[in-house]
Amino acid sequence: MKQANGIRHLRHGFLMKIDEVLSWLRALAPEDTAMDGDPIGLLIHPVVRDVKHVVVCLDATPAIALAAAREGAELIVCHHPLIYRPLSAILESDPIGQSAITLIQEGIALYAMHTNWDRAQGGINDTLAQKIGMVEIQPLAATGNAQAARIGKISACTVSVLASHITSVLALASEDALRFSQEFSQRIVQTLAVCGGAGAMLLQDALAAGADAFVTSDVRHHEFIDATARGVVLIDAGHGATERPGMASLAQQMSIQFPNLTITYLA
């Protein structure tokens, strides 16, 4: 896998039908498993039905859209949907509008895999759990939103050691600085729950499942206070940092499934 200007090229490709790619993605993470109201799926439809180059990313930002255009991609597969709620106007001054305008002008289709990819086997949360080194991985709960999160075992260690390990394996940057209640730094952890992205609302599920600690992101002040009062170690490892491994994994899986396509992962 070579890297140039932050772009990792997995293969050089040949034309195939975009519907074949979308069909495989939908089988991998069925759209009907997404949370209610999550605007996943084909958000910008293809101008042409053939594809030879696919870009995989976390967010279809203006910079990603321009990079995809420069790369000659026909399809972007992103994690976070570009449009969460209806727009009253598409403006070049707005980042969402910038991305949409670029993609439409360049004829690039956009497909979002969000909470359905969180939940899927081999998706965001399975990849996060494996990256941290968890074993005996299973859904945090059998029903509800907690199905997306994972729980499993790690080698027993202190919270301080676990925090250093997570910082290393997720290559946390300054914007993703890891946070946890320092009073728990010497607490021993062996059963760990994880939820990529913002998952602090699942704290009660993690507690009920017997987790010693819960790794997620976007934890608010009162959520740390609540977790501390309940005696659960809540670890905020950064939104992007907890989800990027799952998108990199998706790019790798696509490169195996479609060896004749060029698959580019943009971090």
C-alpha cells in the first residue's frame, strides 16, 4: 500500500457497475439496521453507472470532495452523512454546500454508512475493539442501540496503562487527546466496553453488562460526573480517532472484494 500526499492507493482499477459495489456495501451493512432517522445510503446519485475508483473516508468534507475529484473518483463511501437535516439552500459559503456542489459538478456519487456500519460485523466497533486488543468480543446488549457497541476482555491493567495503550494504538493527535477521571488512574480494568463516536448515552448499558471501563467519545462534563458517581471508568478517546480504524478497514475489505477497482482511503 503506497502513500502520497496523505492518500493510500490500494489498487489500480478497471470499470465495473456502481450498482454492484453498492449492492455489496448494503449486504455488508444493511441499511435497515441503521438507527431511526439516520440519513444513510445513496445521498448523491451517480451521473454514470460505471466506476473504477472509490474513495473511502470518515467525512465528505470540501477538502475530501476536491481530492476525490483530483483523483478521478466516481464514488465516495463516507461514514458520517453529508446532510443530516434538510437544507433550505445549497451555498458555496457553507461547507456542506461546498462539498455537495463539488460532488455534483464532478459527477461523483456519495454513499454513507453510519450507524449501520457501527453495528455491522467487522464494522466500526468490531474494528475498534480489535485495535485495542480485546478478545471475546460481543455486542454490548442484545437489543436497542447498545447492539452497536461492543464488550470484551483485555489483559488486566490499570486505567493509566490502558489510557497510554489506547493513545498509542489509535495514534491520538492533540485534537483527540484522551480524557478520563484521574481518580480512577490506578483502577484495574479487565472487562472493557467500546463505542466509536459519541456513545456516552450507553453508559448504563455498559454498567449493566459488567464493564470496568467504557471507551467512547464526545463525553460531556455531566456525563463524566455521572460515570464517576456510578464507579465506572469513562474514557473519551476522540470521535474521529475511534471511528477512523473502521473506515480504513472498510477500504481494505473493498480492495479484497473488488481487486479490479482502485480503492483510496483518505484519513
